Amino acid sequence: MTELQAWKGAVLRMEVKHDLSILALLADASFLVQLVMAILLGLSVVSWWYIFRKAYAFRDARENTEAFEAGFVATTDLDSL
């Protein structure tokens, strides 16, 4: 048996005995790691909330601008605006 064949046999017999799911990794992590992950998750949620809030604000501003523009083009009396 050559060294390469022995190595291939060892690789084929290798078994993983640890659960590598995200939840298992977080549950087994230290308190500091869990704290950092919680902070990152919280900041991510806040960031997405701010992104959607800004998107809605831009949409409202665009609608208001289009409404004003339509009224501006349709009228000859600028005092009515």
C-alpha cells in the first residue's frame, strides 16, 4: 500500500462528530461572541428600517413633486398654486 492510498483511505473514513449548523455554533459560542452577534443583528435591523424609511420618503417626495409639476403646467394663474 502506497502512502497516497493510505491517505485516501484515511480521508474516506473521516467522520465529523460536531454539529456545524448556525444555531449550534451560536449556542456553543462564548458570551462575548453571542453579544457581538446580537449587536450586529440589531444594527442590521436598524439599518434596513432606515433604508426602507428613506425609500418611502423619496417616493412621497417624488409623488408630491409630480403633483406640483402637473398643477404648475396646467395653470396660468401662479397665485392659485
